[in-house]
Amino acid sequence: MSELAHFGLVEGGGTKFVLGIAEASPCGSQRRIVARHRLPTTTPDETLGAARDWFASEGHALRAIGVACFGPLQLDRAAADWGHVTSTTKPGWSGADVAGALGAGPDCPVGIETDVNAAALAEARWGAGVGRGSLLYLTVGTGVGGGFVSGAGLLHGLSHPEMGHIRLPRHPDDRAFAGACPFHGDCLEGLASGPAIIARWGGSLSELAADHPARGIIAWYLGQACVTFRAVLQPARIVLGGGVMAAPGLIERIRAETTAAGQGYFPGDPAEVITLPALGGDSGLLGALAVALGAL
């Protein structure tokens, strides 16, 4: 296949599913999103059924469907539960067969990856990581997750990485909060995710005053995380996405905290290494496109 084809795109998040249809070449050198749609994330049957209905209503013959979904996910194709959500914090979604529910038959293969892994692929292939060799994508929103690309490949082990669940030192002004993660309490996700911020300060970071101490505390946690990932993976680029990162001035604070915590040990200036997504709000959908192209 050398001509342009249509691909179904699914960016599945904890609060909303963003759907799209892309027209692209099989290598991805030509690509554009030609249709978009949003759905609230409710139950698996309702949400995935509405996604199927929308793709059918658009009337395109889809060459493949790419799914970039919150997790954890079973990504081993040899496993009986491939394409299922495993043990998630999202009520009602543990065990949901996401890939199976969106399958459109043998002529339209489905690929599935975690949302953050897919975004990492897109940024590495078409965005902030072009020409860099390695890239870490860390999303900070309803949850916290990370994906790492080195060369053309994603990092996988027994499962996909769960970078949001690393343990961190506690900020000296934030010791009383037990953490919002139902599995680990005060892991990175339990301390720096959107729900964790709201749980102890009553609003999102963007809603709090510019001089509110929450801004410095969250920047400190994310700076500590960046130093940890630099020590373990040495990514040429760290891309920080997700709703929490929309807070004005947050990335500059994170760079400063990373610099302070790193103490000059690691190569590369954090002001150059740490960046926002170059693909903007399209990192997720273009990540789903990268997954769809990989499914061919």
C-alpha cells in the first residue's frame, strides 16, 4: 500500500475519550487528522460502544485502528487477555477488553499501547524528539505515566513501565498528606496528579493563585522525578504533557528544581532537555496514529 489511507484513532483517558480519523501514508511521512470527536469516559460498554458508533457514522473504510489508552494494559499479544485493561484505579474498567471492543474485522487490524507510550512514539517520530535519539514522555494529569523511546523502539519489560508509581522523598512542607494513589499512597502519581492536587488544595494548579505554595511543591516533586529518570535512562529529551502542565510558569519551575536536584552531575542543560510537547494537543491522537501504522 503506497497511497493515502484512513486510520481510526482512539485516545482513551480517565475522564474523556478523544477519537479521530487520520489520512496518512503507511510510513507516516504524510499525515493529517480529518475528523475529531470527544466522549466522556463512563462505563466500558457505553464508552467503547459510542466510539464504534462514531467510526461507523463517519463512513470511512479504515485501514487500521490505533488505540492509545490509560492503563495498566496487557500488551503481550500471546496473552489471552491481550488488549485488556488490567488493575486500574479507574472504577469499572479493570478487565475491560478495549482492543476487542474496537476491533473491526480482519481487514482492519487494531493496535493498542498505553496513552503515554503512544504519545512518546509520536513526539519521538514527529515532534520534540526528532533527531534526538531518545525521548521520555511524562504525562501529569488525572494520573501520572511515562513512556521511553530509544531509537525507534519503546521500552517494555514484563509489562509497560509504570513511571508514575516511583517513590519520592517528601517535600518538607507537604508531609501531612497521605497521598491519593489507592495502591501506593504517596508515589509520584499520589502526590503530583491532578486529583492529588485537588484533594489537598481544593482546586487545580491553574486555578490556584500564582503565589500559592502548591505550585512550588508540585514543581519540586516533578523536578525530583526528572532527576531520577535522568539517572536511570539519560533521555535526550524529557517531554512533560498532561493537564497539570497547563499551569502558567510550571515548566520553568520544574527546570529550576531539576537543576538544583541534579547538582551539575548530568549532561545536558535542563532548560534544553525538559520541554512541553511539540505536537501540542495532538500528541495523543498522533500517538494513536503511530500505533495504527505499527499494526499494519
